Amino acid sequence: MSELVDILKKAACDAIDAAAADLADLSADIWKHPELNFEEKHAHRVLTNYLENNEFQTERSYKLETAFKATYGSRADGPNVTFISEYDALPEIGHACGHNLIAEVGVGAGLGLMAAMKAAGKPLGQVTVLGTPAEEGGGGKVKMIDAGAFSEVDVAMMSHPFPVNGIKPNALAVEIIEAVYMGRASHAAGYPWEGINALDAAVTCYQGISCLRQQCKPDWRIHCVILEGGVKVNVIPERTKLHIAIRTPTDPEMNTLRGKIMNIVQSGALVTGCTVETSTITKYSSMLHNNTLADLYAGNLAIVQTESAPWDSGTPPGSTDMGDVSHVVPSIHPMFYIGGTAVNHTRNFTADCGNPKAQTFAIYQAKTLAMTGVDVLLNKGLMEKIQDEFQNSMKKEKDGEN
């Protein structure tokens, strides 16, 4: 079995090397045409065209207009190994999170695992490349989960550009809450007693949140901005709006912190006489990395990555809708170095993600994910271990043990 694994992993890597120029072109094309949440029509078209031309059975606009599913093989013969491609950009600064590279890596891994399955000469299972739009606050994967897109997925893997390599980076649960206070306008000099000041409500809320931070756990995060604070200095503000983002390492902790935040939001209305309406803009779960998959990934990366790279020494926490996927199926979401020192969501990182130097590292990742897929398909006892660990991690989070 070990010899067959090595043969199929080599077939996967050879196929990715053969497609490297095409993959680089795909990445560069998407990088040059940045598109925002749910508007990724160009990326959707070029990715699905390429996959369809390379023998994948491709379903365009799968569950969402700019999502897709491309498959090879059958789940009736073994596990469905799914590689995630993202391809949305950020406003004004383009692909400052490197989703053009994520798209490339997902497609490359799919090509590699397809080649390995062909080399096996017998059915092994299924490989899927799943295109998931709107990660940057749009919750594309959440919507796809709700629509049943992951119901026949056995494992899900993706890899994300970063200034360093990281096998199991922190990804916190996040909720962004909008709070709108409504008061009553009045002349601020002539009849201020007739007004109900919505700005006072917003400031009271903001200050209350600042006070709460002292009582927060070290790995909880709260950030807040006042988006509307009034329109004219001599008019008592009748409407204000805040966005409040809260992050925690686990979903149960999110429920605890959210309760504290909502008390503060309501207090702003209570002390000023305003009314308040709240809504959730974005909500992502924490990332539960499957250790078995992560260990396989780490071992395969050590084989293929010949160029040195800096390693994570305490990744600053962020959030991703891949966290929601990890609560539905066993998943990993490693980070990978792309040859520069710029950090995500900056113009310099945008430049790094379009630099040909990043291609060396993107190809490493495509090979590593494909090789990990070979491990899953050939080791029939592995899925049981992966699933047992997945169920155990879900239980631990529910019980507050993570």
C-alpha cells in the first residue's frame, strides 16, 4: 500500500507541475479582475471553463449565482475529498487577502487528485473543487451550507496566503452587529429639551463597550465604529448607527460575549430615551481544524516544500466562513507563505499576491492538498478516525473544553 501511495502522490504532483503555467494564468487573471461579494462573475467563468475543459463535471451557479461545483469520480466508490476555492476581493485594495491564489490552489489540488485517481486504475472515490464566493463578510459558505452544498462532502480542505506558514492558525468565531438608535430631532440651541439625542445613545454604547474590555478574556476581541452620528451641529441627532464586531475562540463563548454586548446596546437606549434596532450583518463560527487531516497535510508539505519559509509563532486571530464548514464536515484551513513580508488586507499584500514569486508556494500547496487527498482515498480506515475526531472536537467545543 505504501508503494501505491507514493506512486499516486507522484502522479498528482506531476500533473500539477504540468498545469503550473495554466494555474498561474488563472491566478493572474483573477488578480487583475478583482470582484466583490457575490459579483465574482469573471472569476466564476474562467474557473468553470478551465475545470470543464479538464474533464471535471462542472455545475455552474451551484446554489449561488457565482458558486460552482466541479467533480470527478463517484462518492459511491469512496470518500468525497473537496477542495475549496475562494475568489472574491476587497473594496478598493483588490486581492489583498490572496483569494486569487486560493482559487488556483483549489483547482490545482483538484487536478492533482484527479490524476492520482486515474493512475490508480480503479475507482477510489470522488474529488470535488467547490467554488465559494463572498468570504469577505458575505458568508458565501454559510449560505451554501444552508442550501445543502456540503451534504455529500466527507472532508473539506483549503489553504490561505499569509506572511508565514501555519498548519492550524487561529480563526475566531465572529459576529458583526448593527445597532441603529432613533431619537427625536430638535434645535440644539433653541429647544434642546424637546430632542432625544441618538448620538448620546451611540456614545453611551461605545463607552460601555470600552469598559467591558477590561473584563474580557484575553482571546476575546471587540471592535466598534460609529457610522452615523448626526447631520448638522445645531440639530439634535435623531438617528445614529454603530457596527460592533465581536470575536471569540469558540461558538459558546460567542453566545456569552454577545449577551454582554446586547445589554450594553440596550443600556444606550434606556439612559437616553431612544429606541434601538439591532441586526446581524455577518456571523461565522470558529475554525475546528481536524488534527488527523492537519498532521497528514504537515507531513506532505514537508516532502514537497523545498524552499524555506517562515513559520507561525502565534498567528494573530482572524475569522472565516470556513469555520462554519468545519462545524459541518472535517476540515483544515492552513496558511501559507507567499514570499513576502506584507500582512493581509494591505495594498502591499495585494502586490505580493500578484507577484510571480507567489507561484512557487501556491504550487507547493496544491501538491500538499492533493497528496493529503491521496492519503484519505487510499487509507480506508482513515475516514473513521477523521470522523471520530470531528465528532469529539464538536463535543469538546459544546462542553467548553476547547
